[in-house]
Amino acid sequence: MDTTHVDPKELCVRQVQGMADGAFEDFEAIIHPEARNREDVEPPASRGRGPAAFYATTLWLRGAYAELRWDIHEVVTEGDLVVLHATMSGKHTGTFVGYDAEARPAQAFPPTGKWFATTQTHWFRVADGKVIEHWANRDDLGTAMQLGWTPPSPLYLVRMVLATRRARREAGCLRRSRTAGASGGGVADGPPVASRVFGALTRGEARHSPFPPMRQYRP
């Protein structure tokens, strides 16, 4: 599909709303082959370029939340920059894993079955009629409070520790499978990881946000 003459506002609205139910072909039509998603809490597959990386983010979110929806409130353009204000909502039905700057699982949140609705601002750059860059500001604390992630109950704290251990272990197995034949290594998991997560939570270090620190991006 030729998007060269598509209104940039319409293009970016399609990209955000496509996160809910868009197919990979829909992302190919609107995401530039060199597009970058400048987020630091997303899985390894989302750290690349182009439609595949953006679609990996979509699958990551769909794996954790059911009935995802983005309600668009305002869209503003200036030059090649498009800014979109929206409310994201959904139901927490799967484990949500946040990743650190090296794309390793930082913390996992098992499903609570609760609903959330929080505001976000998405920033896009458009080139050749397609999205070539994206970054966002989100109310992560509001989401965490609505879903019962913070402050966690004692039982949920234990579930978080176990889910984090599992996510670390699975990530380590995946990396080892990709480097089959290499000697030794592997990521640290098991009790040391659980102890670090538990210690940070009980000391209050994770009280204000369940996500790793994010870098600030400015156009």
C-alpha cells in the first residue's frame, strides 16, 4: 500500500490503534524499514528496526492484556513530528515482563484479572509516508496501581518473585539456544534474582514504578 500521500495524523492514529488488533501486514504498510522504537522496557525482538520490531511490541502487549484499546483524544503535527494523546485500556490476563536497558527481564507481573485505563502521549517522526521513529510518555504508576502491582500484597509479592525467576530462566534458555555450542555462560537466575527483587520491593525501592528507569528522549 502506498502511504506517501497519507495524512501524517491518520498514519500515526492507525499505528497506535493497530496495536490492539492489527496484523503484521498492516504494520508493514505504515512502518518504515528503518523505523526505531525508542523504548527501554521492551523485549529483545522490539529493539531492532522496521515493522517486525514494532509488531513484536504489539505481541508483547497482547500477551499480557486482553481487550486492548486506545482511545485517541488529540493529535498535533509540526513538520515531520506527530504527537498523539490517548488513553490505553485493557484487562491484565497474562504475565507482563518489563526489560532493562540490555533487554533482560527486569521484573515480571503475573495476571491479576484487573482492568486499567491510563493516559499516554506518543511521539512520532514520519518519513517517506511512514513512521520512522517513536517514543512515548506513559502513566506507568497509574497502571501499576490500578492493576494491583503496587503496593503489592504479600501474596502477590511472592507471585512476582516467582514470575520474575521464571522469566529470567526462560530468557536464559532462549539465549543459550541461540548460541548453541558455546561453552559455559547463561544469565543469572534462580534464588539470587528472586532475592534481589524481593529485597528491592521490601525496601521500597520499587514502590514508585514497577519499570526500570527510562531515558528521556527529546525531538
